[in-house]
Amino acid sequence: MFSCSKNIEKAVTPQIIPIPLSQDILEGEFLLSPETQIVSNDDFKVSIRFLTEYLLDFNLKGSNTGATSNTIQFIKDETISNYEGYTLDISTETIKISAKTDQGAFYGVQSLRQLLPVALEIGNLGQEQFAIQCLKIEDEPQFKYRGMHLDVGRHLFSTDFIKKYIDALAMLKMNTFHWHLTEDQGWRIEIKKYPKLTEVAAFRDETLIGHYNTQPQLFDGKRYGGFYTQEQIKEIVKYASNRNIIIIPEIEMPGHSQAAIAAYPELGCTGEQVKVAQKGGVFENIYCSKDQTFNFIEDVLDEVLELFPSEYIHIGGDEAPKTRWKSCEKCQLRIKEEGLKDEHELQSYFIARVEKYLNSKGRQIIGWDEILEGGLAPNATVMSWRGFNGAVEAAKQKHNVILTPGSHCYFDHYQSENEDEPLAIGGFLPLEKVYSLNPIPEELTAEKAKYVLGAQGNVWTEYMPTSQQVEYMVFPRILALSEVVWSSPESRDYKNFVKRVENFHKRLDILDINYANHLYEIEGELISENNLLKYELTKTSDENHLVFSTDGNEPAYILYSEYDKPIIIDKSMTIKAATFNSNGKQLSTIFSQKINIHKATGKQITINKDLNPSYPGSGASGLVNGIKGSNSRYGDKEWLGFSGEDLEITIDLGKKTDIKSIKTRFHNGNGQWIYAPKKVEFWFDVNDRIPSAVLLNSDDLLVNIRLEKEVNTRFITLKIPNYGVIPEGKQGAGHKAWTFIDEIIVK
């Protein structure tokens, strides 16, 4: 019957994201039609309403009877241990969704949704009935906190887009939307007691054009801003609740508050009028620690609490320069009266005082990991963004933590090394690296690991002026994160995930989500086998054909060789490659890599410091692999980044070798806390007692260094002192600078 009927849509092959804990494919299919009934259950009102609206074109009838055939049944099952867990059991007669709670049933509906034709996303099936594969799924989340963040301070997005964003989170079984509502560049929430927050703080005079590091900085001259009314916020909170999404608002303090101070200068230390910030970065104008400021904050929070029923309120706590506090009489008096050691303990006092107020209202705080500095507030949850150390430290102090390390969760970073990618702040976070995240740091014991609530993806929008660009930066990386926080590690496999992502593209297309597609991109790596240099190409999918050239021309499917083994590198060359399907259609962009052979290429190299997990490049060997890093990005596979460390890099040429010159370069993107060193010392062989030093003094974004010296040596050592502490008035002031180094070329 199924093969003969023209009105039956073929069953969808199960390719659910995030992958369920257990999934058994069974014989047969369930036939969904307008005659199918939904057996209602008062315990699952949100889930039933969602499914009914999703299948609105079918006009499915509700039933309170004991009907058992051709039904979708919602069953309360107290034996399911996880309150967000569910069982989805599809037979030829019924679809049964069993759960302990409405949340669990809702996630069962989301899995069922992915077993339905994608055309149903817009209610345009064009079929009277369709088949659903019989199967049984038993599923539950690995983590209780599964979040996505959106910064609306740097750029503002419509309420329609916020709802679309929430829809995407719900589809992927995320349960938390972290709404970043206040920033130096704009205040986005209506506070009725303080009208200047929406009259003044919500608007900036102009916005930076291009990247922060581009000199000279140019601005567009256009007033920009806006805000969400309290009625709009109430509507969005209700919308999210109907999708089992909790919204956690973030009201930044004491830093990232220049917009508020622009509206009410008395909240700052100087009382002087300032402007709403017109570019990204960290600003010295932060809230003063006087009582007047706390009265303002408590008033603001009172209105926030009326709008958001969430247990948690995010209070920021990050990137708060202490410059103003150090010279502020009121702040210094506060330090003295409270018996505080310094300005870091003053920040701890600030956060603890706000926490005490929120606790008195039955709420808890979340803060970025800087709230650890100077002592952690008693009940605070830490959001660890500067790596994993903050999470480890907080968990050891028995505080709950949420992982959101920049190395794996900052979706404002580049996701491809293609030069035509839209402008981003920097970094490099490809899909596979997101998928590799383990939210439980290996340093934690099983006892301390229980304090890890989950993980979150962050979307900072300095360089995302449109909702389409937000979508491009979020998708498909959110798919990877959804599987990290929901699925068990044993269930996850990246190659299998990629196949499911490729299938998921159809759903994103019909939902009009502007996703990035780098699934067919090619990766390359220089390797050494038996003292022979080779270049290895890899592709994600085994089903496509990889074709390459070494003559400088773009590879064609018929004219050039299909890659089957690493390419021997016996001279400088440019390798180009692309993937094709079996019909000869090019799937990927053209991969192009120039390899420059020099006397250190492929030689042994050691570094006295461990690689930083956020910017490991291609490892130490990447400094002598014949490949230069990007001229515009510091976070690609070739640049190596080190945080605040003095470096000693030694190259072993294998034997005494005549050399004439050594050159390398450093990134100098001060806006990202990156500074070129002030000098580099070159040492040769073990008996060398007098180094050759090269001093650096340049404001260029890329600082080149070259030593011209004829010497016969086996060893070359570069000693690179860190720049030191970033000076006051600069981004990252008070912190030690990052050092980023590129290929070391020996001639």
C-alpha cells in the first residue's frame, strides 16, 4: 500500500541532533494522517500544544478517551530518573512519548520532529499522510545546563529574531538563553524608574567601521541604538517558557557600564559626563562603589526580577579596570571601612553585596570567572570563559560552574581559514573543535565534577551587525555544542555527526537560517616520515573525491590526480585541492597552501612552555613547517599564542649548518591584549656566550624581525621575553600581554 499511494510521504531516516542515548530502529512504519488523534494529558500541556501547533495543517483532534490505535500518546512515567529524560516509542499503531515532566515530553517531541519531513517546518507538506519510521528511543541529557548567549548591547536585534533564536535552541534541546542586555555600547532594557537609560544609554553617536586593530580607526557617523520595552520582554519570556527555555538576563557590573554612566554620570567615580561607547573593548568608566550606585543597582534589579522569573541573574563581573577606583576617594574610603586589602577585594565586596541583595529576593547570581579574584561571593555560580582554570578553582571551592571557554565556545571567532569569511574579532574555532569539548575538566575528581552544571556558547556581536550574520556564526557550531551538552560521550562520533549535519542543512534551509557550510573543506598538515617531508591532506567525508595539483593551477576533476597518499615536499611549492562528488561537481572551495622550504623546515623544535589550549596553532612544529600564518588573523593554525610567558624556542638543525639569516614576525593586536616583545635574543650552539639581540619598537599590526648573521651552527635558540603588564588606559590593563609568533624562517 505504501509503495502504491501517491499521497504518502516516505519515512525519514533517523538522523537526530543531538544524538539520543539509545536508539533502536524497528520494523514497520506509523502512518500519520488527519485521522490521527493526540491523547491529551494535563501534565504535558506545553508539549502537546507545541506538537499540535507544529502539525496544524493536519488539524489533529485531541482525545481524552482510551483510544489506542492511530494515536499519539503522552504518558507520565515516574520511573524515568532524569526529569528531562523521555522515551519515544513508535509502533505501527501508536506513537508514545513517556516522560516524568513536561520538559522531558517536550524533548521527546523535538526528537519526533526530526523524524518528520522538513516541509512541516513551514506547514507545507503537500501530502495527505506520511510514514514515520518505527523505533524506540530512550534519552536523557548529560548536563542540566545547556545554554546559548546573545549580546544585544553591541548590536540590537528585533524581537522576531530573538524568538527565532529561541526556537532554534528549543529544537536542539537547549534549555537556557543567556540574554546579555547591558553594555558600554548600549543599554537595552527599559527601566521605568530611570528613563535616561532608554533615552540616553540606549543610543550611541556612531559605530566603529571595520576591525578594532585597523589603524586609523574610522567611524560611520550614524546614531545607533534602541531597547526592548518591558512589554516586549514579558512577551519573549512567555514565548521562551512555552518552549521550555529559561531566560537568564545579564546586567553588567561593575564594569561594562559606560552606557549607564553616560545617562547618569553620578554613578561613576568622577561624576564627569561620558559618551556611550562607540567601539568594542574595555573601558575605565565603571560603577563607583558608593551607596548611591548600589541604590541604583537594586532599583534596576527590582524591575528586572519582575520581568524574569529565572532562578539565576547574571551580574557580569568581568573586565572591570580598577583605574578609577584607585584614585577615587569614596572607593578608597570603602576599602578602608570594610577592611579590604585592595581594589580586587573591593570588586569581591561589590559582587557579594549585590549577591546578598538578590539572595534576599530568592535569586542566585552567575558571574564571569573574574568574580573569583579577591574572593568568591558565598553562593555564586561561576561562568568560566578564560579557559578551564576558573571552573577548576570554583569547583574545588564547591561552587557550581558553567563552562564557556573561549577556546571552544566563543562563536564570534572565525570558523574557517578562508580569506572570504565575514569579519570577526579573531581566533579560530572550527566545528570539530566545538565538538571536541569536554565540559568536565580533567583536573576535577568525580566528587568535584558534580559542580559542573554544563556549558554554553557565547555570541559577542561587535562584528555582527545583522541577524543573518549572527546565524552564520552560530550555525552549525550550535549543533556541535548541543550534542556536547546533551549526548553521552560514548554516543558521540564526529564523522557520524558530520553526516547528520549535512542532512540537517535541509531543515535549516527551510527555516531560512543562514548557516555556514564548511563541511567539505580540506585540511592540510606538513609531516615528516623517515626524514622525508610530506604534506597530508584530509577531508571530512569519505564519500567525496579529493583532487589536487602542485603546478599552481586549480585542480579539475578529470585533469588532475585524486589524492591517495601524502605529497612529497622536496622543494617550495603551492598545493591546491578541492573535493568533488561522483558526478564531478565541486563541493568545496579551493584549498591553497604555499609551502616555503628553508633550512629549518621540518626540523626538531622545542619550546620551554606548554602550548596554550586556546591558541595552540599546529603545535611547536608549526613554527618550522614552511607555512606562514594569516596576515589578518592571529588565531589560525599557524600562529602560536602564549599568555604572559617568557619563551625560549630551540631549533635543532640536526648537524652543523651554515646560515645567513633568521626571520620571524609577531602579532601586535593590542585590542586583543596581544603585544610584540620589546626584544628577541638569538643564541647559537651550547658554547655561545654572547647572544645577538634585536630590539623591537613598532606600532604595526605585524612586527617583522630579521637577524642577518653568518654562522655555522646546529642549534638556534630564540629567547623572547614577554612584553609585560599592559599599561593603564589600554585594553587588558593590569594583565600580562599575549605573545603571538609565526613561522621562523632560516636561510
